[in-house]
Amino acid sequence: MEKLLIHTDRLLLRNLQESDLENFFIYRSNHDVTKYQGFDVMSKEECITFIKSQTNKLFGNLGEWVQFGIEEKSFGNLVGDFAIKLNAHDARLAEIGITISHLHQQKGFAKETLTAVINWLFHSKNIHRITEIVDVENTASIKLLQSIGFKQEGHFIENIFFKGKWGSEYQFALLKRDWK
């Protein structure tokens, strides 16, 4: 078990901390940001509780999501967060998810984050396969996953009752041997 700390050119990927609250709340309370997420808009109190639950959480527990912060180095501000979950039965299988603030989208932060996380999972954690589930209407995420080598493996039709309606999802996956 360990805390996460990954540096990229522009970003620091790390555990969430209480000082992230204001930036976290700005995007987690925005309907456009949460539109395709498995969570809905959050109140400030919900953000405080969530951050506290993740601050000292360690990566490596099977079947448990761990949420990490994406900090833009030059300003020291949280620009988003991402999560990793190891499969409950096999530590060589992982699932990921990512959220970027509406104030920082289309700057390449999601691609930079995912590339670094995938490298870390494949090369430091000996992960064999990474999956991500995406709403079929979330074209930005679909294009992002395809651009870094994920392949669509499944199309689940009206498989989830989501924010008041039935939704459909794609499953994408990337194998270690296919990673550049």
C-alpha cells in the first residue's frame, strides 16, 4: 500500500488534501462536469467529507476506488481528479476514471494525466489490463481514450439507470502489451 506521487511536465498527481476544497468544489458542483459521471453535483459539505475520506487513503486495496488530485504545478491549483480501482479478485486488473474542471478542459491535462497513470500502472505496478467505462454520449472521453490506445470492447445498451433515465455505456480497455 502506498500514497501516490507522480510528476509530469505540468502536473503533480497526488493524494487529495484539505487545501483542495475550493477548487474541488468549483468543478464537482458544476452540472456540466458531472453530466456523465457516476456521481452528481456535490455540496460543499459533501466535498469536505469526500476529500477527508481520500486524504490518507493508500493505493493497493483490492476492489477499492482511490481518488487522487491533479495539481497544475505552476500555480499549485487542483485542476481535476482521477480514480483507480484494482479488481477485487486480481491485482493485475485495474479500472480508472478521470474528471477535469470545466475551467481547465481542452488543455491536454486529461491526456497527460492518463498517460502518466497508465505508465505507472503498467511499469511500476505490473498491471496487465486497464479498463474504463464511458457514457456513449461522452464523445470527448471516447476520443481521448481512443487517442491513447484504448480499444472499445463492449457496448452496454440501457444498462444503467442514471440521473433519472436509462443510459448506455461503452467499455474500453488497454493491455500492457499494446501500450506504446
